[in-house]
Amino acid sequence: MYKSKKQLMQELEEQKKTTAKINQERLSLLKNREINYNLYNMLKAILIQLGEKEIEIDIDKIEEAKRYELYVEDSYLKFAKRVKLIDKRKLKEGD
């Protein structure tokens, strides 16, 4: 019925571990949501730059895109971001 101080301390430690794990998962989800939000904004900016409101992409193009890495860097000549697609296979060949 009554718990000893040692048992209570063990339960408290377990609760702290559980809370820390939950907080870590929450932060991870928030970071992923922020990344997705930034990617969607980048995609919307590309559509605006192209003067399009929609684009149809073939499944083959999506599969081909998997081998590319996307690099984003600040443009020093203007207030913009520069996006580069680089084929990972060609990077490996150059090494």
C-alpha cells in the first residue's frame, strides 16, 4: 500500500526519462515540420519564378530526382537563395 522512498525515487527517475524521451520526439517533429515548411515555401517560390501556378511531374522524373542532392546557399550579389541540383553519381565519379 505504501511505497518506500527508494521506490518513489525510482518511479520519479523513470518518469523523468519518459518525459525527456517525449520532449526529444516533440522537438524532432517540430524540426521536421519546420524543414517541410521551408521546402514548401521554396517550391512555391520556384513556381512563382517560373510564372506557373501548377506543374505536372512524371513519376519517372521523381525517381530520377532521388539521385540528386539539393544545395541551397545565399547569393552574395542579391538578396536571394541559390538552389543547385547536383547528381550524386557525378560527385562520386569526380572523387
